[in-house]
Amino acid sequence: MSQAEASWQGAKPLKALFTFILGASLFFGLPAFVPAPSARTFWGQAGAPKAAAKAAPEVKAPVPDAQVQAKADAAETRRQADWKNGLHLFAIFVTTIVGIILAPLPMGAVAMIGIGVTAVSGTLSIGDSLSGFGDVVIWLIVLAFMISRGFIKTGLGARIAYNFMKLLGRNTLGLSYGLAATDLVLAPAIPSNAARAGGIVMPIMASLARAYGSNPGDGTEKKIGSFLTLAAYQADIITSAMFLTAMAANPLAQKLAGDLHVTITWTGWMVAAIVPGIISLLLIPYLIYKVHPPEIKETPGAVEIARTKLAEFGPMKASEWMMLGVFVILLVLWIFSNQLGGLNATTAALVGLTFLLCLGVLTWEDVKKETAAWDTLVWFAALVMMAGFLNKLGMVPWFSKSIGDMMAGHGWIFAFLVLSLVYFYSHYFFASNTAHVASMYGAFLGVAVALGAPPVLAALVLAYFSNLFASMTHYGCGPAPVLFGTGYVAVGTWWRIGLLVSVVNIVIWVGIGGMWWRVLGLW
């Protein structure tokens, strides 16, 4: 490779070329080969159905008057235009998702190009193309990223982890529960599961493994390192499903559900997830302990390591106390939002960030340097915008009705289980939770509702699965390559354990969770 090639900072040529060819083929090919369906299944944007209804063949007059005919013609013209624009937007959307997966450029750059294409091609106006940046759900996750920086900067996150280690770390299984408890406590306020697993849990887990002579690549991985890696990863996946603000794509699912007039609140998400989530957190580490047991079972030295680290930290600093206080305030605002006059979750997050800035826990330089938050803003805005307009243009309702008609005759429970399993295990083909949610969540939720599934129940189950399906592979979401990259777990072991965990999680969340949701009145 020449020096010029090595220093190239642009798009990866082959991946970029494939993405471009795919996008162009879909953009020009779909309208040419996929004609608009009948008005019975596709109405287009709001307003078209009413006009078309006036011109429906039920009019008994043998020849409609000129005014009615003109309205019918105008409605049909709009419907055809909506279908063509919908196909164009679908082509751009699919190409953007493929670009995010193949990564010819970073995710944010791919998303920005997608936004540009929607405007340049005339598929959407420039105002509509940029409308995603004004979405309050997107800003919730951006603000939560910034707030989570406080846990790492102040050291409060590490202090919490070492306290759990001191309490539970006398044996290897207890250590895994300590790591899981750390993740559970931090999850509500740290929307990046990669930041929790990679920035707080993984360094502590790896240092523990090395302290017990378990190192990657020298045959000692199974002493303790491989078990702790698998247990920490699976715990992170479970806690990501338990809170709306625990994983970056969760608010995207909330937004897509809202577009279908299904409301999910922070408290509603948490209450419905708490029972199956806690059971999974208790059972999954034990399951891994049994099927992939560590060679070292007792770890009394871990308690001493934790005590030593906590002694080095000293008493809690003022910045830690302030961070803890803001964290408690945020939880109160999110949990009791209804009692506080319907306080928006994004407003609460803005209050939390304001406190951290005014108290000096975070500086504006910290906010500017939180690149993950700004990157999330860009690709979230693109995906939310495209998914929202696919719904407005009538494409998602059309897909839902079409699939619903195909599955007519089956009860909603059977049909929804089939849909959910297809949604879950299709994640083998995705390297991003966000890409999976953006491309499939809205459509599958629409189908489920059309088949008669209770809307809130369907929205929550698919949202929980949007986290739990990442358990299967070493590339399924952000924390996967971080923990897999430690070198403690072979690919085959990761996939085998991941498949087993996926089955157990489905049984827990659908079985026990289903009974809990029955108690809550969700179905």
C-alpha cells in the first residue's frame, strides 16, 4: 500500500461503490417496477383518503358530476405521487441502513449524506429533510449522553462498581452479580451501553481477571476472564432493555411507536420491564456459570482489591455528591413525570444538565468533547426523519395492512409471537441495534397492531427485544466488540452461549413477563 493510500481519509472505495450502486438501483428501479397498489390498501398522506372516499364507487349516480370527478382525479394524482415519493424515500432509507452496516464512512457521515440526498432528489423539502434535528426524543438521548459523562469524570461510576465488588465479590459468581448490579444502577442515566460496559465495567473486570492470572491468549482465559466477560456483556444487554434511557436506540423505538399513536412513557417502560429484567439478571449469570464454568470459584482477594481501590479514592468528593444528587433528581423527575404535570423527559434531562454545568461538575468543554452525543444527534435525526416520513407517506401503514391481510385467520397471540421471533432472530444480519430498530421496528409494530395485538404491549415487547437480540453475536451492538476485543472468549463460545441466552431470555420475558404484563393490564 502506498503512502497516499495509507493516508486516505475519504470513503472506502469498494464499500462506497456498492452502496451507491444499490441506492441508485433502488431509487430508479422501484418506481419503474413497483406500481402503486389499489386505493383499498394504500391511501398516501393524510387528506387523500377523504378525497378518494368521496369518489368511491359507492356513489349511486350513474355519472359523477364534474366537481366530484375533479376531486377524485386530484386525489388519485396525489396518491400516485405519494407512492413514488415513498418508494424513493424507502430506497434512500435502505441505502442509508446498508451504509451504516458496511461503514464506507462513519455512521454520522453516512446519515448526513442520506439527509442530503432526500433534499437534492426532491423526495422531501429541505425543511422536512432537516426536521429530525428538532425532535425532542433525539435531544433526550443527546442530553443523557452528556449527563453520563459526569459518572466517568467524577469517578462515581467506578466507586459504585468497587462497592458492589466489596459486597458480593467473595466468589466468582458473586463478582458477576456485582458487575451486573453496577450496570443496573448506572443504566437509567447512561444511554450508551458501550460506555457502561467499555468505560466502567470492562476495565474493572479485566484488571480482576489479570489479578487472578487469567490472561487472553495464553491458555488461562477460562480461569475467570472468559466467564466474567460473558456475564458482564449479557448483563449489559439486559439492563439496556430495562430503561428507556439505557440504550441509544430505545428512544427511537419510542418515537416510532408514537408515530403509530402508541404512547410509551419512561415509567411505563421501566415498570413493565422490572420483573422480567430482574429475573434475567439473576438467572443469566448463573446459567453461564453452569454451562461455561470458571476454573477459579472463590475470589476472596477481590474484596481486598475493592477495599484497596476505595481507600485510594478516599471519601466521596464534592463533585461525586453533586453528581449523585443530580442523578436522584433525574430519576424523580422521570418516574413522577405524570404527577409533575406531564413533565417531558427531555425537559427533565435538560434540567439535569443545567445543574451539572452550574455546579461545575461538567464544563462546556466537556459538553463539546462528548463526541458520541453529537454523532448520535446526526444519525438519529436522519433515521427518525426518514422513518417518520415513510409513515406519513403511507408506506408503513400499507405494509402493515398487506402483511396483516396475509396473516388473517390466525389469532393475534400466535401471529404476534411469530412476528416477534422473526424480528428477534433477524438480528444475526445486523451489526447495530439502531439500524435494526430503524429498519424494522415501525413496520413490525404496525403489523402487530393491525393483527389485533394490544398496541402498548406490542410496542414494549418489540422494544425489549430490540435490546435482548444483541445477546447472540460478537458484533450485534456497541458493547459486543468492546468486550469481545479483550480476547477472553472465542467466537464459537460467544455464539453458542449467546444463542442459549437468547432462548432463555425469550422464555423469561414472554413467559414470566407476559404474566406480569397481564397483572399490569397491558393485555
